Amino acid sequence: MNTLTIGIVNVNTSAPMTQTIVDAARTVAAPDTTIIGVTPTIGPASVESHVETALSQVGVIDAVHRRHTAPVTADHPRIDAWILAGYGDTGREALQELVDVPVVDITEAAAVTAMALGDRYAVVTTLDRTVPMIHARLLTAGLAARCESVKGTGLGVLELEEDAARTDRLILDLAGQALDRGAEVICLGCGGMAGRARELTERLGAPVVDGVTAAVGMAESLVRQGLTTSRAGTYAPRSPKTLTGFEQLEVREKEMS
Amino acid sequence: MNTLTIGIVNVNTSAPMTQTIVDAARTVAAPDTTIIGVTPTIGPASVESHVETALSQVGVIDAVHRRHTAPVTADHPRIDAWILAGYGDTGREALQELVDVPVVDITEAAAVTAMALGDRYAVVTTLDRTVPMIHARLLTAGLAARCESVKGTGLGVLELEEDAARTDRLILDLAGQALDRGAEVICLGCGGMAGRARELTERLGAPVVDGVTAAVGMAESLVRQGLTTSRAGTYAPRSPKTLTGFEQLEVREKEMS
Amino acid sequence: MNTLTIGIVNVNTSAPMTQTIVDAARTVAAPDTTIIGVTPTIGPASVESHVETALSQVGVIDAVHRRHTAPVTADHPRIDAWILAGYGDTGREALQELVDVPVVDITEAAAVTAMALGDRYAVVTTLDRTVPMIHARLLTAGLAARCESVKGTGLGVLELEEDAARTDRLILDLAGQALDRGAEVICLGCGGMAGRARELTERLGAPVVDGVTAAVGMAESLVRQGLTTSRAGTYAPRSPKTLTGFEQLEVREKEMS
Amino acid sequence: MNTLTIGIVNVNTSAPMTQTIVDAARTVAAPDTTIIGVTPTIGPASVESHVETALSQVGVIDAVHRRHTAPVTADHPRIDAWILAGYGDTGREALQELVDVPVVDITEAAAVTAMALGDRYAVVTTLDRTVPMIHARLLTAGLAARCESVKGTGLGVLELEEDAARTDRLILDLAGQALDRGAEVICLGCGGMAGRARELTERLGAPVVDGVTAAVGMAESLVRQGLTTSRAGTYAPRSPKTLTGFEQLEVREKEMS
Amino acid sequence: MNTLTIGIVNVNTSAPMTQTIVDAARTVAAPDTTIIGVTPTIGPASVESHVETALSQVGVIDAVHRRHTAPVTADHPRIDAWILAGYGDTGREALQELVDVPVVDITEAAAVTAMALGDRYAVVTTLDRTVPMIHARLLTAGLAARCESVKGTGLGVLELEEDAARTDRLILDLAGQALDRGAEVICLGCGGMAGRARELTERLGAPVVDGVTAAVGMAESLVRQGLTTSRAGTYAPRSPKTLTGFEQLEVREKEMS
Amino acid sequence: MNTLTIGIVNVNTSAPMTQTIVDAARTVAAPDTTIIGVTPTIGPASVESHVETALSQVGVIDAVHRRHTAPVTADHPRIDAWILAGYGDTGREALQELVDVPVVDITEAAAVTAMALGDRYAVVTTLDRTVPMIHARLLTAGLAARCESVKGTGLGVLELEEDAARTDRLILDLAGQALDRGAEVICLGCGGMAGRARELTERLGAPVVDGVTAAVGMAESLVRQGLTTSRAGTYAPRSPKTLTGFEQLEVREKEMS
């Protein structure tokens, strides 16, 4: 069987969270798909502010670039598609430019999945301060028209796993309110919420979408269709350029992308 | 290996076109996926007008209902998800209500796939008269914001296969014009164009998306995630109702959905 | 006096509801206007779901086609314009294609009438599950920008006349809430609510618009202006096509439209 | 027969143009409708700029107020509805506040009529400088979503009747270009173009809508339905207020509206 | 030092309100800026309705025209930019056409200032009936996308200064509710609220923007950049035209603008 | 005289470009304003791709943080407001979070200035690949509604000063085409185009807006009004967080913002 390898890059430096994400991804992967998790070595411990978003983008670019340009070996297969496991504006465009394989953003994957399951969807996320970031991403992604609301539980990213029962209860509370206002599907608005969708769907009585698992099928699908990012416009190959402090990312004669 | 069965319903009564669609779908299906094509027995020979759209919806509902309620046998496995292979407004909402498994529309699958591959996308379709139908579907689907244009080749649905070289040339002409106007990805705007995307992508030098192949991964993904249409709103179970002339679709005590 | 004949097609098979609609229409018709009601002979007893919407479209097309192509006699005058008396997406586009005279949809007629009477309007309808259908129609009709909300009373179409006092009370409750949120005009969101607008306007103290009566003047106006559906684009004459199971609708050499 | 009287107020001080407008209106009025034209005595000779728009609003308010508060006699019947015969932003909201009967704006009447006849409509108007004014009115009226374009012929309002053949030719040129871009219906974007729609429709082969004739049926319809402007929001009765220089418009104890 | 002179025109005939506005403007003017207040001599005592809006536009045009065409003397310097101190649709476009220097509208200045300070902004205004007027202005100005809400305190313009403590309390109540709904910045929605922003900002704990003070820096900025209204489109020079009753505004051979 | 100090941070590492920007800013600064330029020490030589955008954000954050937290001395005054001199998405939100003084983005300043000068504006920028970036920023900023187009000259950022005559000619060509399509004002879509607006305005015969000079007045205005970024929502103070590799940006007990 021709195997297919998907890399998932976490947006923060928490290796346990990368594991949570990878575990969730594996539950839905096709039988011939291998999931590989990557954790940035620089950047924020969690992404909950605009400054942290900016730093995490560099951490993600750095980690993906290193993995993508590393020698391919039996233990270290070539990545066929990347999933960006951060909710909000965490650098999907830069990755699309950086690598020659498809890139899927979990914010967008969750939204398009939700839109296939009901009329309007709501996003339940972590801190209120991230709500406008998620709105902005949905807007620029052209996926905001059927978004009923984005609301925060008040829990920080790293608090999600502290007390799973509390986390689930807070999510279900907001989800129920969203259904009352006319939403029909709920998106879990944080990579760190990965793995909870099946149980929450059952408890809510309406679909709860995990962006990580939603992204896996989308990434597989792009690979199987032989499609990758268009180079006809904004993602055209980069020209050589001095990148002070980030020389490893400079474009060379024989560039990977 | 746990197998997964996807039904694809054509929107017209042309069995050869169903075969074209099924053939395209199989090129991208996961190793454990079985594709089953279904052709309506009532309805138009091709769907290119508003009257034909309305009739095709009934043909699609009828065909899916019969297949979905038929006894499950080894040769006749249960369908895990349905793909609706018509571009435009061909009854996705009714199917979502009718069956208890996910339904994926190729118009929408093509759009979300295109949006994962570039900034703006264009749709190249058949007759000019179908352009507003596709616009309307993208608008109600909440997927119009990044649509650069929808344009017609002037070819009827049943003319597409008459002269494949001419069809490809007309598609590539419109596609090239769309790239010049700022589109970065092209969607093939007709189920009958299925199977041409790989070659056209190569010739155009930018991604060309086939809604049929795009829908396969999306359908697989929904099944693997254990997700189906929300019953919390507009797709709530139907109540018993007299349906004169369509008694086979009336809801019974023990309804399938 | 040159007389003017308007056909109103109900979207369900209920003859009493057609009568309610015709009675309402007559209260506002010009002195030279004749109103003729038509009830589909196939389709749902009432339209409250997506499946029923699809079936009702075929019922409406069938009924209008038969009436429109029947021989003109003194008792059976030629119809100068059609009103489609269903709220939501019940096939206006197909009728526009089918007949050579103007077609007016009550959903749209109510909205444009409401917009002439105040800043924002709200729609009060039957079951919550129909809310997204009405939203979708207003969106594709380009009439959603000033829609404050669409809300359901929870009453089914066939329950509206069961207890008129309860119906009025539920409508007025929702209407009052809409005014509190900033709506200035209310639309009655179901053909079966026809005939209640005058009394409800008085009780509410703000305009309540009945789509049926709103459509009558619009239909008269189009006829008096000598205008009918444009054939320059999506409503161009249909080409000959095999329509299995609906052969009566196939286009012949000498087509009516 | 209970008669119905409609006042049409021109927006400029040209009595011949008022006559052109009234003549057009009469061709479509119902048999029981009387059309009365009113010409402002103050304001611009034609409305083609923002300053002139502001002045014309005061001219219109003044003229309508005088006519509406004049004693009712046999020769001077009560007006049942007003039509505002200026294209663009010429004071519809103020009139709605001023009088207790319905007010119909020809810009809006043309747009809603066009939207009943085809997918998208284009407006052909006079000078290019008025294009943004018409856009602004369509936007605030919530009727811009299906507007394909607004384009100017380059003719001033008072030049329209100078050379009717040239005027028609310029309109048809722009109209044809709009159809080529996907518009299906054309609106005549100036009150002074009234009376040309039937002939232009025939020559173009697609519907050409005259806002004046479109407004007549809409006004009749509102009267027959017993509907008038909502007083529940922005058009609530005005409070007493000193209006220096416009004392005739001050609200008194026993106000008309 | 080269001095810069800004005229601020009030939209009502209240000289004390003009003084309040001028006082607020002076607190933020650059050291080389002179602020000159102008009060219309015709028009409404306050602007709270559509009729009053129309009349105030003429009062504003008249007052600005007289001041702008008056002889320049040491005591009567040339005005380098105008600020229109009315919230809503009070004639900015006409002023832009009338004078050859920049014109800044406080509604728009407040909105763009608010948008520089937080994600979404809310407007707190006077009477509820003015809410749709402000919405309409923000919409046509292209500044509505980040407007969370416009709400009225229920206070009339001339009641604002009657009991300053009550006014502040009502504004803070609405402002606090807006923050709870997700607004991050508040705009004071009336020229008559000028001068309260600093104190309210402190009490609210979030920015409160005064359109008058916001407009001062914008006007200064345009002058310092040597920019004025484009004459390339809708604000092209007016042509000669008879303006009955407003002859002073007729364009002459040697026009000021 | 109480002086006011504005920092302008370039988005690339080119000190000559910073000087061009500072020179332009000084031509419009108020007499009491001091302009200080800051050049990032890490990041790209110019920003023309998504990867470079991400890197430049970190360079900008780093440079502003160092300058903003440096000891205040006579030669090194406290900065009262920051201008971010990059066109597109270059980190305005992160700076707003980082510093306790106002932050003005030149993309947004140019747009709001253009909107004060004419109906619709066009942006003329460098490479076509940056067009979607600028669109995205205008969209999330809520300033896209009146944007007629964004077009690229094909010149790279660092090519702009190579041949000034060619640059001006290319800008004027695109600007003229935009006016023909209905734009009335042009924005120079790159910080590196600073200083050309006055001459280009004269040559074009319509306003050409330089985002850098537009931002100066906006920054001064915010400072004079005593306003700064709202802390009530998405820009609330950051919580302590480990920022691996960027420890200098970690929030401490006694944080500056």
C-alpha cells in the first residue's frame, strides 16, 4: 500500500499538547496514513495574545522548515501534507509559501466541516481575548458568513486539561446557548481541545467538530487528488532575499518549494 | 479492515455520466473505501435550467431514498455517506434531511478545496444560464466571499464528452482569463467534467479542482469522525405528512432518519 | 374595461388554504382584476421541510403548467401573471422559466413592501426549522440586508387555522419582541397566514405585511407596465430535453414560453 | 367606484418634466387611480450634484407639505400616496416622516421591479457624477446586492429630451454592455427618462424598467392594503421644534401626521 | 509659525451648542491651529428627525457658503478645512462639493478613531429614532463593518446639558452594556456630547471617542498633507444651474471651488 | 511648548528606507512634533511575501519593545505614539498589545484618509503577490467596502528608488486606470513610496495619499485626545508566559503596558 504521511505542527512549545493533537488525529486517519507531530522549539508556551501569535508563527515556520528540509530516511519519511494545529491566525499563508505540499489550517477545516453538517455554526474557544482573532481568520478565509458566534469559556489553553470535567461542562454550556440562538453545529476553537469531539457530540445531541480531526481528512484528500498550493498568485515562489537573523529560511539557488 | 461505502448520486438520468463520475471518485478514494454510483430513474437528461433543477431534485431524492432504504446485503452494503454530484442547487438540503448519514455537495466541496489552495477561486461551468444558479448556491452555502467569478464555456452538459479536446481548450481559455484577473485556483463547475482535473492542472500550471474528487475525501472524513447532519435545527426529523404522489417518501412510525 | 387575470398557486395540496389565500388577494385587487386560485394535485399537504420544499416545487410546476397551457375560454381566461404563494424557496425561478408572464413570490413581495414602510423588517413564521429556508431565500433574492430577524411561532402550517386567537397571540408576541429589537415592520411568514394583516396591524400599532396581498399589486403593476421575465440570461428559453417521468414538461417545437 | 389618488412630486422645478412623469404614470395606473403631479417652487432646475440634492429635498418637502395640508375639495382631492420621482437620495425618509400616507421612491421601485424580472439589474443614468449617489441610495435601501452596475450616459437631466434619438441610443449602448456583463434587466436611472421603457424594452430585447411606472403600482398596492409608514421607530411622529426659516413645517398641537 | 484655521459648523441653530463644540475642539488643536465656530441661521433648533436633517443640510450649506465666500481679513481668516459637527447624515457630501478645502464629518472621524483603538466600536446616541440615520451614514461611509451597535439613551439633543450627571450616567450604562457584548471602544453619537470624552474614558475604563475632537486632528492632517476633496468623480465642479430660492448658491463664472 | 514624540518603525531592515519614511513624515508633522525612526535589526530586507511578513512582525516587535523600554533621556525621549510603516499585515495588533501608547498602521491611515477625500479609493502597490495581503488587511480592518481595487506595479520594494521616473510613471498609469474605473482617490501601497504623494497628486489631478504622512496626523490626534488602545477586550494586558527564544518579551511583575 502506498502510504501517506501527514505532519501536524503544534503552534506552541508544549510537547504534551502535540501528543494530544496527534492522538486525536490518529483516531480518524485512513489506514494508509501516518501522522507525525512536530513541536516548535521557539515561541510561546501557549498562544492567547497577538504578540504570542506573531511569535508562534516564527516558531511554526522554523519547525516546519527544519522538518521539511531534513534528509528523508526510513524513520523520517517525507511529509505529504501539513496541518497547522492552531486556532486563529497562526501562519497558514506563510507555510503555504514555504513548503511544496498542501497545508491545512484547523480553524478553516473545522468551519468547512461544520458547514457540511448544519445551517450555522458556533465556535467555542478559550479566552475572550482570542475571539476577535478567530473572527478575523474566518473573515479573511471567507468562512464567516455562516458563523453564528465565537465565544470564550474563559479557560486558558493550558488550563483545558487541568480539569477535564470542568472544561467539558463549560464547553457544553456555551454550546447549548449557541444552539438556542440558532447555531446547529459547534466547533471546538482550540487545538488543545482535540480529542473531545465524539463524547461532546453525544452529550450535546448535535455535532461538535474538532478542527484537528477535520483537517486530517482534508489533508489526505488534497494529497490523493494530487493538489497543492497554487503558485499562480500570492504564493508564487519567493525571490532570494536577505533575512537577517533567519538566514536558514533564505531562498537558495536550488530551493525546496 | 473496516470498510467504508460512499454513494454518489448523479443528478441526471445519464448512466454513462454516472460512470464517469464514479471512475473519477475511485482514483482518489482511500484504500478501504468503496464507491457506489446511483443514477436517478426520473428527471432530466441533464440539468441546465431552473425547471430541470427542480425535477432533478425529485429524481435525486427518489433514487437516494430507494437505495438507502433497500435491504442491506453483501452485494448491497449500507451507504456510509452520500455525495450529490450536481453543480448548483440540486437538493443537498433535502438529502441531509432524508438520510441519517453525511451528505456532501460537489459545488461546496470544490469551493472549500479551492480555498485551501489559493486566495481566490473561479468556477468554469457549462452554459451561461447556469451561472446565477451556481452563484446562488455559493452564496447560500456561505462560500462566495472568495469566488472571483463563475463563467460559462457555452457547452451543454451532454456536449462535454463529444469532443474532449475542445472541452479542455474552452476550459483552459476561461481558466487562463480568470488567473489574469486574480483567481489562483479553478473549479470545474459540472459533475460531467469529473476526471479532467489532473491533466488540466498540469496544462494550466495552477490547481484545477474537480468537485467529485474533492467530495470523496470530505465524505470519508465525516464518516471517520463519526459525524453526521445536525438534527438540532432545520434538519430535525420530519413529522408525518401526506405527500400526494410521493407516498413512498412519507415518514412512518419507524423512520430511517 | 380591459380585465387583468392573476393566478395564485398555493404550494401545498390544501384547497381550503388556497381559498384563504384567494380571499385575502381579492380584498386588495384592483377593480379590473380577477383572481384565480390553483391548488397542486401532487406534493405535500404542507411545506415545512426541505424534502417537502423539493416536492412542492414539482407540484407547483405541474399545476401551473397545466393551467397555463389549457385552452383559453370565457370561463377559463388566460392568466396575465402568477403569484407563488409559498414562503421560502418554493420554485419562483422555475416558474419564471416555465411561463411567459410575470411571476411574483410572496416572500419577496412581503419583503419589498415592508422595506417601503420602515427601516428594518422582521419575519414571523411557523416552525423554527423553516427559518434557515426563509433566510436563504431572502439572501439569494438580495433582500436580506434590512431583515432584522426571522423567528418561528412553533405552529405548523396546518395548525394556523386551528385556533385563530392563539395564532394571532403568538404572532403578536414575536412581533412585539422584534419591534423592541429595532424592527419597524413585520412580515407574516407563511401563505397560510393570509388575511390577518389588517387586524394585526391595528393590534400591533405597526405595519404587518401579508405577502399574498403584497404580491397582488406587484403582479398587477408588472402586467400594466407590459413587463415580464427577462430572457437575456438565466431565464432564456429552455432547449429540448428528455425529462423522464415529467414528459408533459418537455419543450416542444412550438413552446408556450 | 372608490377612487384612489396618487401624488407624484418631481424633484426639480421643471414643470415640463413633471408633465412627462405624470404622462408616464397615467399609462400604467389602475382604472380607479387619479395621478396628480406636483412641481417644487424652490430648488434646482435639475438635480445632478450633492448640493442640488440637498436643495431639492427642501423643495420637495415644501411642495408636498403645502399640497398635503391644503384643504380638500372636489378639485383638490386628498392624496392617498406619494411618489418621489427623483433617482438617488432625494428625501424619501423625510417625506415618510412628513405625511401620514405611503411614500414610494422611484429608485427603489425600479430596483425591486427589476429584481422580479431577472437575476441582476443595471442602472443607466445621466452624468457619471451621480453614480455614487445612486449606489449610496441602493445600499442604504438594502437593494444593492443584485445591482450589476450603475453607469452614466454623460447626458445631463435637461439634455435628455433635447434629442430623443441620441438619448435612446446612448441608453441602449450602455444597456447592451450591461447585458454582456451579466445583467438581465435595465433600470432607467432618472425621473426624466420616464415614458421610454416600453419602446426600449422592445429594442433591447430585455426588460427596461421605468421607476415612475414601477412606483405607481407599488403606491396603489400600499393604499389598497391599508398600509402606511411605520411609526414604531425612526419615523415616529416628530416633536415640536423651532425650525428657523421653515416655520411652516413646525409641528403644531394638532399635527397632520 | 504658519497658522492653520479650521471652521466647525454646527448643524443646528443653537449658539451655545456651537460654543460647547468649539471648546472641545480647542482642547486638542495643535499649537498653530485656530478654531472658528459657525452656527447656521436657518434650520432646526436640533436635529433628531429626517425632516430636520434635510433642513439642517440647507442651513449648513448656507452658513458655510457665506463664511467661505466672505472677504478674508485679519479678523476673518481664510478657513483651511471644515468640520461638520452633526452625527448622522448632515450633508458632508454637499459641503465637499461646495468648498475647495477638506471637509471632515464627525460621525466618520469618530468611527475611524475608534477603529484605531480596538476591535469593534459602539455608538451611544440621543433618541432611538436617530439610530437608523447613524447606521445609514456608517454604511454609506463604508465604516459599518466593525460597528457593534448604535443605541439611544432616550435623551433629546437639547436635554443633554440639562442634567450632565444624568447624561453621563445614561451614556455609561449603554457603554458598559456594549462592552459586555464585545465592543471595545465607545463613540459619543452627538455633536452636543462634545467635551465629555476624557472623563467618560476614565470612568468607563475603555476609550470613549468624541467625534468633534477626533475630527480636529483629521482636518489638520489633511491640510498639512496638502490634500483636498477629489474633483475626479462625484465631487467634480458643479455646472451653472438655476437654484430657485437659493440663488446665492448658484455657480458663477468665477466660482470659489 | 509641550512636545509630542512619534516613533515610526519601518518593517524591513533597510535604514535608507527608514530615512525616506522619516523625511516624509516630517513634512507634515505639527510644529511641536518630533519624529523618530526605528529600523528593525532582524527580519527581511524587504517585505513582499507571507514568510517575510511573519518574520518582519517579529523584527518590528523586537525593535519597538527595545526602544519603548529603553531609559528615557533628553536625547532619547519617551515615544507618545507609534506608526507602523508597512503596507499589509505587519503586526499592528501585536504592537497595540505591546505598548501603552497608540499605534497607527499606514495601510489603515491611508484608507481612512482616502475615504475622506472621495467616494472610492484604489491602492497601487508593488508586486502582484502582495495584493491579497493588502486586501486581507483592509477586510479585517473593516475598510474594504469603498476600496475599488488593489493593483501591483510589478516593482519590488527595493526597486522603487532605483529609477524614480519609472516608478512614478508606473504608479500614474495604474492610478489613471483606477480613476477610469470609478476610483476617485489613490493610496500609495508601500511604505517605500513615502514622499511622492504631493507631486503625484499634482500630476494625476486627483488626490494621491501617502500612508506615512496620513498616519502622522492620526497619531498626533490620538495623543492630543489622550486616547490609547482599549484594554477592554482583545488587547487586554498579557498574562505571564514562557516565550522560548524571545524571553526579552516575557511579561514581568512590573510590565510596561
